[in-house]
Amino acid sequence: MQYVLASASPRRRELLSQILDDFIVDPARCGEEVNISLFPEDMACSLAERKCDEVFRRHSGSTVIGCDTIVVFEGEVLGKPKDRDDAAATLRRLSGKTHYVITGVCVRNKYKKIVKYDKTEVKFNLLSEAFIDIYVGSGSPLDKAGSYGIQDGGIVREYYGSYSNVVGLPVALVSSMLKEVREDI
């Protein structure tokens, strides 16, 4: 069985390689517009399913894995920043506070489609203006939901749940979903 990761994220690729020896990458090209009336968990799952379904149309003989990660702070979904100023503003808002990271996952082959999510609580350190300026200047937060990567030092004080979920691919969940899909073959 061939596996396809429907994401261009190098972080997701690295995490998936922990559970699969061989897979190809074919990023979804669909937009990330979503119905904002959905609960955040449903929003992440809907986006993951849309990406998975698009790539599955090109790889119908494979098992496709689609993911989407969102950050939720005080009931608001924080996506990827529009620019450096937006990233800095987001980091100031999250500084010293707690938020949630939700990754929706869709795994699909010709026999079955499964959609689930993982949710992790994350607490930030207090971030100084100097830290924010240097971090945003590095460019690292510009392609990440919530404008940060947990793997980037100095940002996260603590988290409750899956570390890999915050990076963008909840390894334990994806592993169990792949096992569930394989059982149907």
C-alpha cells in the first residue's frame, strides 16, 4: 500500500517518518476557507478532510493522510499570520497565556475514511519585545498557525497533551488511524 501525505510541511514529513518508512508527499492545493460558525474541532477536521479528499482524487489507490492545525485563544481561531506585524501582534496576545492547539486528521483509502482530531493545551512564557522582534525577524513564525513553533526554543512554558500535535501531526493518533484503516483492507 502506498501512503501519501497531503501536506508540504517539512515538520509533518519528519513526524510521519517516525511511523511510516515509505510515503510520498503531494500537497493539497485547496484553499483554507472554512465555515467560521463551526466549533474549532470541527473546523480543523473539515479542513483536514478537504485536503485529504483533494489529494485522494489524484491517488485513489493509496492511503492519503491530510492534516490541518489551528490555534484557539479565548474562543478565537488564530491561523497563519498575514505578515510580520500580524505575527508579532499574535505573539504579544499569547505571551504568558494559555491557548489550545487542535489538529484535524483525515486518513482515507478506497475502503474507509476516518476523521479525528487531537487537542493540546499550551502555556506560553512571558515574551519580551526583544524576543518577539528577533523571533519574527527570523521568519520562523510566518508559516505557522498561531505564529510560533513549539520546537522553537523559549516560547512555550508547558503543555498538556501531545507535543507532536502542536508541531502539526499527532503521531499517536495518526498511527492508530492508519492501523484502523489497514484492518479494513
